Amino acid sequence: MDSKDLQDYLDALNSAMESIDLARKLMPDPGLDHAIDRLRFLLLQGVRMLPSEA
């Protein structure tokens, strides 16, 4: 995956996380909590794959 694709992937994950977080605030649900945890994990993994800007 090139840097542009990775950035697009991370942006999509972040957007999904924001939407799910809003849904959790409207109606708490353990499944949504799990989804947020999983998205957070995927975001952290993806960020580690980004090239460092030194």
C-alpha cells in the first residue's frame, strides 16, 4: 500500500470512528464500544506504517 492509499485508509477509519462515537453518545451499546476499540487499534497500526517525516 502506498502512502496515499494508507492515508486514505486512515482517514476512512477516523471518519468511521467519529460516526460510531456520535452513535454511542446517542445510544450507548457495548457493540459500538467494541467497534471503537477495534478502529482505534487499526488506526494505531496504520499510523505506525506511515513514513516518518524527519
